[in-house]
Amino acid sequence: MPRNPVFHAYYQKKLKEGKTKGQALVCIMRRLVNIVYGMMKYKTAYELPIVEEKEVV
């Protein structure tokens, strides 16, 4: 399970879509590759996006 809150939310989303745990992790890995590629291409640092927590009802 991912420790980054953004990836954790993405992981949970993929599980709700019916993906297995392994498939959800592969989705996260691909997303990480895309982020790293963008960082290298534009020579920028990773900035953690602000995640708004939804209230549990």
C-alpha cells in the first residue's frame, strides 16, 4: 500500500474500479514513471499536490 496520500487515493480508486492489488500497483508504477519523466524533461522537482480530505458521512 502506498504511503504517499496522492498515490494512496489513486490506489483506492483503482481497487474500487475492480482492479486487483497487483494491477493497482502497476497503475501507480506507470503514474510514477510519467511523473519522473516529466521531472527530467522539464528539470523540475516533485511537489506534493494538495489533497483535500473528504468528510466521512
